[in-house]
Amino acid sequence: MDTNAIAAPLSLAFSPCPNDTFVFDAWVHGRVPDAVPPEVTFADIDVTNGMAERGELDALKVSYAVLPWVLEEYALLPCGGALGRGCGPLVLTRPAAADGGAAGDGGAAGAAALSGRRVAVPSERSTAYLLFRLWAAAEVPGGVGEIVVLPFHEIMPAVRDGKVDAGLVIHEARFTYQDYGLHSLADLGEHWEATTGLPIPLGAIIAKRSLGAPTLRALAATISASVRAAWQDPAASRPYVLEHAQEMDPTVAEQHIGLYVNEFTAELGPDGHAAVRGLLERAAAEGLVPAVAPEALAFP
């Protein structure tokens, strides 16, 4: 597929996380033949979710959870996103909660320890939050208590210091939570995979429908080519990745990329599409998001 139907730079927002900078490095730095490099804005995904809801940019990395609110204006691209297996969000507690008792204090074991408890989450419009609510509805008797929205980097310290009873974390926290003396009470990806058999849908790439079908197809081809270029020469992307990795250890950055950049990033495919539909259908059935018509997820 041609990549040269993009006549002018597009405005593109994605996070500074290693998986995103790895995916977009070749395109941003002119290593995708005939593709015009984008105008990039870096923002955490809760910010890009809001940008999408306001229709601010041409293309963005967003949570799959926000799709029901933006699909009228934006199309879901079949590449560039984050899906996978063994890469889901974690519910973290202080160790006493894992051994029994009220979360962090000792009490009923396992998920029951979160009944009526305070849980910190990075956003209420995130895929991680949808996965958490679906898990809690099935596993936490009576449901959790207060939901506290905190910036991602504040969640693990808040759990450690007892400000909240549990925290919902994503991405590199899978590799670092033990540094805070925390315990993984639940792996929401494992729960999702066990109950659906599908990969875990986390982050999506969307672009404005008003760009037109030829440009959208060229954009998808460009992003897919950028992913493949990064795989062919991983060292080329390393400076860009580490520049924006917020002092992340290089080994953790590589683990992060290995976990979140996979075959679904290059092409969503049938299993990827089924995972997205499954997430949104389950969430709509629980009243967490508006229902989405199947055709709204179709790529032009």
C-alpha cells in the first residue's frame, strides 16, 4: 500500500512511553519512504483521550475505552496500537492484603480484600479501568469502594504509604512494583485472557475521518511500515526511545517494548478486532460505556 497519499504533515499525539516512541521513530525521523513526517505532540494517554474527545488533532494514541465517545469523528486504525498477551494491568496492594485481612491491614484473602476499599486508578476513561471494573464485578464481593484518580507516577507511592488500599497500574510498573514493596493482587490481563481467550486491548491509534479514505489508508500503511522498520533496526530507535523515557532504566525500556510491540501492533487482525469488540460489548453490558455499532469499528 502506498504511503505517499499524505500530502502535508499530520498532527499526531502519542505518549513518551518506549512502545510509542519505538513505533513512531522511523516515521518521525523520515525513514519511511515517501511518508511526510508528522507534527508530534507528546502527552500521557489520559491527556490524549481528552484531546480526542475535543477533536483537537488529526491522529492520536488513545485508550480503547474512549472509542465509544470519539468514533463519530475518528476512525480506528488497524495498526500502531497496543494489544497483547501477558501484558495486562495489575492491581497492587501492600503485602498484608495478600496474606489476608482488609486491604493493607490483614483480613479476607484475595480479591475480597478490596470490598468497599479505596482504589487509585490513573483514569476513569482508560482500558485499564474498564478491565478493572469488569474484574471487580466478577471477583470482589459487593464491589470496591471509592475510586481515586491519581497521576500514574503517584499511584505506587500512594499504595505503599497507605493513602489508598490498592492501585491500578500499567506499563513499566509490571517490572518495578516490587521496588515499592508492593504485591500484585490480580493480573487483569490473565483474568481477561482466561475469560475470553482473546488478547488484551490497551491502546488504539485513531485518525480523523475527515482526512478521507485514501489518506487514512496511507496513514495506516505508514504506521505499519514504521513498526517494521523499527523491528528491522532496533538500534536506530534507541536514542529517541531513551530521550523520552523519563529516566527509565534502558533494560526496563527494552522489556516495555518487547511486551507491548508485537504482531498486533503491525496489524490488528481478526483476533485483535475481536478483542476490541469484546471489550466494548462487555463494558456496555455493564453500563460502563455507551454501546458501539459494529460498523463504527470498521476501517474505511
